[in-house]
Amino acid sequence: MIRGPFGMADQPVEPHIFIILGATGDLTRRKLLPALYRLRDQGVLEKRNTLIVGAALPEIGEEGFRLWAFEGLRKAGWPSDKALRAWCEECLYYHALPTGNEQDYEALAAYVRRLERMHGLPENRVFYLALPPAAVPDAIEGLDHAVLLKSHGWVRVVVEKPFGHDFHSARALNTLLHRYLEEPQIYRIDHYLGKETVQNLLAFRFANPIFESLWNRNTVENVQITVAEDIGVEHRGAYYQQAGALRDMVQNHLTQLMTVVAMEVPVSFEAGAIQAERLKVLHSVSPIAREDVVFGQYTAWQIAGHTIKGYREEAGVPGDSLTETYVALKVDINNWRWKGVPFYLRTGKRLPRKLTQVAVTFREAPTQVFRSLEPGSIARNKLVITLQPSEGFSLCFSVKSPGRPFRLADHALHFDYEKAFGQLPEAYETLLRDIMIGDQTLFVSAEFTETAWRLYDPLLQGEKTIHFYTAGTWGPSEADELVARYGHQWQLGW
């Protein structure tokens, strides 16, 4: 068996049926099926312990679905051996929902109950809604109409982000879910929380008193969280036009990371205690001033005779779009631990490289004892935690250079996860297993989603000023001016 994310007692996965609504989509093929098969390889899912039922619009049949899944898994790197073929044949099933009406869901219910009887399974069910946000309400209504959300076992429903489009839509979605389900049955999934390096932020702080004792306003000068993407909107132009970077990344991924970094020590490493401390951080955030937010949009870039499109040239994007592809903002957490310490968040598309990083800069010494050095010439100590790629962290400090005259040089201690432990599990492996054992530690509560939307909703109202930046750069110059206004600069690496 495998331990839970924070060393909790081992807990086996009970027999159940894992139903994916929207099973022929990209998420299922790229993330869900590979994660499920890896769990089978690790012995988390025993043979015939878990049946996976795909449900979607196309009438492709079971054999068609199995072949589609098999080809997807082969492209993901698995050899086409007997074990892979046997898993597809024995564990994958499919039922079409050609119209998505009540009769289709009644037929799905009959199909699921028949499988449970045939395989001697208890009525334990996971419903993974791999659906566009607009399709979620109808799916919930259909499942309830077919009495699939009530059973003699347990039922868990997984909802992918985005959790609403704003505060009011998020509340409406939560109200709908709570009409048919209890909060412990609802798993709002944000894959960033499933990353090993995000989980290790908690272990890093709370298992190492040397760092936890420094994790406060007395020693920390500022905290920066960067989630950079080197790609554009790709084929998601129509979706992105309605979302933008603030909705797509800041309200969820960056806010999740901020609360993990800033939370207080929980009373225990259990879901309720950790979620409560993360929620307290959100409640402590002061209203974000508009002058502390920079919106950007990437423009075309010419390199080596090749043109990278600007956002307005992407498919599905109007030529006069004011949707942001970049956001930088300053957040103030008004509590005892963090009062006066700015948290800078930034994310963007078409930046120089893919990077997710937390940089904690510590305060300088109160007096300069090295009088032969120029004032301010000693670099600040920094802790740089890289979540992707090249997961690990660097602790940056000053050392004396050999010889004369007396000089200091900046160096860093590095820790690389892959070198230490080998390949890390994918986020979806961790999260799917937690769903199966009923552990909500790494999931998002209803109150958290609504509180986060309430924080960012004012920034979505009215017209935004968009600052343009060339694709392949680190964003508009106004983002540099934002942090410089408070005496700081953006950190990259150590």
C-alpha cells in the first residue's frame, strides 16, 4: 500500500466503479487514464477491484473505447504488452449518452447497476465530471434523476476547474451541488495541489523548525509566486477569450499556492485542519487595489524568420480583444504573521520558459559589519522553491571569496527531487487515489472557492487597461514598475 500525502495511515482503495462523464475528451486520454493505469501498476488498484466506465456523446461502443484508450496509453509511453491489453479489456467499459437527456442517464444507471451485480461490487461510485463548465449542471441533474447519487455504499463527485466564472456563478454551482450532495462527497480538483512539490511546501515548513521559525514578517521581506507558460492559448482561443489569465490561473492555481505558503501551522495534518488554515489566509487578504494590478497581452514575435502569433491573431480571438494573457499583482495579507510583507503573484502566456516557482526573500541585516563593502552590496538571502520543471529548491547565501581584498560572493545550496527520489508521481495519480480513499486534504472547499472569487471579482468589473508585451519576454514593463514601486524586483532562480 501507499501512504497518504502527509504520511497518514495506509488505507486501501475499496472496490468501486469510476465513471468518467465526458470520457472521450483530451483530459481523459492525457491525464486520467494514464494516472489510473499507473495506480494499477503500483498495486493501488487491484485486479478487478475498480471498473472504469466511460460515458460520453459518441456511439463508439466498448471495443472502440478500449482501442481509443489503448492507443492513448501507448502514446503516453507504455509498451503494448499483455498487461496493458488485459487492463483495457478487463477494466474499461463504455456507455454512450447520445443526447444527454433523462432517458440516457436512466440507461447509464441500469448499465452501472448491471456491472455492479456482475462483478460483485458494492455500490461505491466516483463520478468524474470531465465536462465543460456549462454542461456540469445538466450532468448533476441527470445523475440525480437516475438515482445514481444515492446508493448503499458511498458516492463521490469530482468537479474540474473552473469553479464558476465569478462569485455569483460559483455560489450557484455550490448551491446546485449541495442540493444533491453533502460537502464531503464533493471533490473540487485543482491539479496544482496534487504536485509533490506543493505538498512538500507543508513538509518543508512544518517538519523543519529552522525554516518555520523564519517564516514571518520579522525575517521575510517579500514573497513572489510565478507561474509562467511558454505556450500561447493554442486551440483554446474561444475559451480563453471568455476567461483570461485572472480567471484561468490567478483565482485558482496561484491563490492555492499563496495560501499553502502563508498558512499557519494546522492543529493536525488532516483535511479539515489544513483547509481551515488555508481559508484563514484568504479571509486575511486586504482588498486588492487596482493600481497594484497589471494586465498584459502578448503580441507577435519575429525570430529566425519565423513569426509567433500575437494573442489577437490566435484562432477564436477577436482582433480588438482586451482579454489579458498576463497578470501581475501585489497582495497584502493582513494578519499577525504577514503584516507588511507583500506577496507578488504573476502568471502569463508566451513567456520565455515554463516555470512555477516560489521565491522567499529575507530581510537584510540591521547593520553592515563589513565596512569595506559598498552599502547594499550584500545580496539578500533567498529561498527559491521550484515546482516545475526541475523540481527542487535552492537556499541562497553569501560567502567570502578566497584571498584579498575582502569580497563576498553569492552561492546556493541546491536540492533536486528527481536526483534524490527518481521520477515524481503525476499530480493526478495522487489526487485520484485520494478521491478513492475519501481524503479531501488536497481539494478545495465550497467556502474557499467563493472567498477567492469575492477577492478577485472587483478586478473583473469595468474596463481593464491592457499593457502589451512581446511574446518571448517576461511581460510588460509596467509589471517591473509595480514591484519597483515598493523597492523590489522580480526573482528568477537563485
